Amino acid sequence: MKKNISRRQFLKLFGGGAAAASAALVGCGKSSVANATQDDYRNQVEPPTDKMTYRVNPKTNDKISLLGYGMMRLPTKGEKGNETIDQEMVNRLVDYAMEHGVNYFDTSPAYCMGHSEESTGIALHKYPRDKYFVATKLSNFNPSTQTREGSIKMYHDSMRYLQVDYIDYYLLHSIGGGGMDNLHTRYLDNGILDFLVQEREAGRIRNLGFSYHGDIKVFDYLLEHHDKYHWDFVQIELNYLDWDFANEINSDNTDASYLYAELQKRNIPAVIMEPLLGGRLANMPQFLISKLKTRDPEKSVASWAFRYAGTPDGVLTVLSGMTYMEHLKDNLLSYCPLVPLTEEDNQFLYEVAKELVGVNNIPCNDCKYCMPCPYGIDIPGIFVHYNKCKNEGSLPVANMQEEYKKRRREYLIGLDRAVPKMRQADHCIGCGQCVPHCPQSIRIPREMQKISDFVETLRRNPLEFPKDDA
């Protein structure tokens, strides 16, 4: 694995504005919330409507909001298992975002069980077409959509659902998963990449790029052919945990420092996904939340991650899947305007990341790319519940019997409330169909078996202390 940029070199690349902007940071004096262990949005201030930080696309001169709206985790309504998108709430969120300067909206045919593009199109259609930029993807994961005809149909369907006659930012979706063979099947052998280049020449695609997860050989191959394809942007995962420690969390992953440096070499703008790692950098262990709150009581835990992702030169926009209004407002406060991180801030976050690596959670980002499971398993729900209990320090692994009994009961009740019994880990047959779709390269059947054994021990013997090795 190539990696030719150090963390210190990265800090130098952040640009000259960081030092000057640091004077605007809120001080770290005493506060009644200095020892808080979670963010409290009850007294959330309203973000300004005219302070959004923008970045300019060097090719098109598009003025892009630093905060991009990821339309992957849209609000829903209805009973669990039969939810539908709450279009009224989506409209309210999009309206509020637009009012506060957000103009980049990222979706996919694969998001929200196939309904995200249509919902996004409904919410945006009332606005003049030149007031927003829409990004979507060729999410041809299934064999039926990997033929030339199937992929072209998906591309045209995206325009129909989004109610547009051109797409501002179009991506090959999640390249890297499945390696070079998968790239050839989905985009090269069927001629689809050449087709998309022609669509860009015709103006129906304004910017062509790809989102990367998985095999670094695919990332390197596409950049080595930059002279042929002329990538207008690339979407990568970048946050203060993945910058130096992605490979330590999962040996199949590549540190963000390498991905960012390769784009900088070629002056390719970066669109950032997973600034919070699917919420893992907001829902951290309590001792780390307290550490962040002690440093700056007035800032949310999530704001540290957003400022980190938005500070580097070459970042065009940072995507966030904002399901709730309070999360949208908090992210707007981080970017209206952005106060870049200082070198001291980054050193602080580097130490936080080192401690977070030691927690050894299952690296699930709740992206739901693994879903639907053909056997009905709620894969992300199982992982999220386990990680939540681990972060809270409430896993039933205590040595004292009374404490163990309490934790055991809370874990099992919480699991049954979060995930119906027929969709829990013990029903996984280990087929492995989910594995190629996981951006984090989690060996899902293996982790399912570990959690199944863990839960079985809890259910079978209230006094037997299971090991925390799931």
C-alpha cells in the first residue's frame, strides 16, 4: 500500500487560513456543560442564513456549499418494518437547508430501498434548476442492472425520478468492492464508462466521478487513467479516525491520508462522505465525549468531525445524511461559516482517534448497503445495538453477579426492542451475499456468529459471564 503523505504534511496542506481563523474559536473556560456526556439540542441556537462557506469547482466554477445534503437516511413514518418516507418532513428539511445556503444534494437509486431519488426530486423540483446541484450514482450492484441496457435504463430512470434533464455530479457508485473484476463487470466490459463519458460530452452529465470503497487497486487504476477519463471529482471517506487508522480498524481499508494525497496530486476535487463514520464519531464512548466537551463545552461532538472534514484544501463539499432538524441545524452551525481547525486541534483529535481505535467496535457505519438480507436479518440494527452498549459501557461482562444480571436484562430487552427476534443474528445462515456490498469490508457472517453466540450465552444462563469478543 502506497502512503506518501504524513499527518504533519497534511496539516500544512490545510491552507493559511487556519491560523488566522483560530482566534475566533470559543475558549475552553469553565462551563456547566463541561462534563456533559452527550449533546443537548434543547437550547439550540438558530444558524445564520447568510454565512455558509462555499468552495469553487475549478473546472465549472460551480459555487458549492461546504455542507452537502446526503439523501440516504431520510425521515420515515409508519410502523417498523413498513415504514415509508415522510415526504412532508423531507420537504421541510430541504427547504430549511436551501434557506441556509445548502445547494448540493446527493442521492442514489440504492438509497432508502430505491425511493430516495424520487423523494429528492419532489423536494427540489419547486426550486429553479440553477439554484441547486444534484448528485446521483450508477448503483448497478445487481446482475440485472450490470448489462449495458440495464445500466443505461438506471441512468435514465435517475433523471426521471429527479425530474431533471441533466445531472450535475454523476458517480460510478462504490467502486473497489469486489476488486478489479467487479469494475470490469459493472463499468468497463459493458462499455458503460465510455457511454457516461459521451453523456458528459453531450452535457447531460456536467461532472463525472466515482465513489470509492474497498480494493485500493481499483482506486489507483482509475486515477492512473485520469488522462483518459478526466475525473471531475472523486468521493472518498475522510474523517479524523480514518485519516491514520482506517487500516488498523480493518486491514482491507486504506487510510484517508493516502486517498486525499492522490487526489491532490492531480488537482481533483474531493467530495467527502462519512465525516461521522455513520454516527460513530458522534456516538462515542462516554469518556471520549467528556474529553471533547471539556476542551470546548459549547461545541457538539459531531462538530469536531465536520470541521475536520471541511478544513482541507481541495474538499469541495462534505456530505451528511441528516434525518432530524436538530442535526441539520448543528451541521449548519459548523459551516456557517467554517472555522478551520488549527494544528493543535488536529493533534488533539489524533489522540482521540488513537483512543477510539482501542475501543475495538464493529466498524459498521449503518449505511445499509448490505441490505436487504435475503434471509431477513437486520444486519445494521444488530451491529448498532452492540456498539451502542459497548460505547455506554453497559455490555454484560461484569464480574459482579448483580451488575451482570442487570446488564444482561437490559441488553436482551434492548435487542428485542431494536431488532425483531426473527431478524436477529441467530437466523444468519452465513451465505455471505452481504459481504461484497460492505464499504467497511466487515466479515459480516463471522461477526453475526460471534454476536449470536454472545446472545445465546446470555439467554441460556443468567449467571454465566460471556466474554466481550463479539
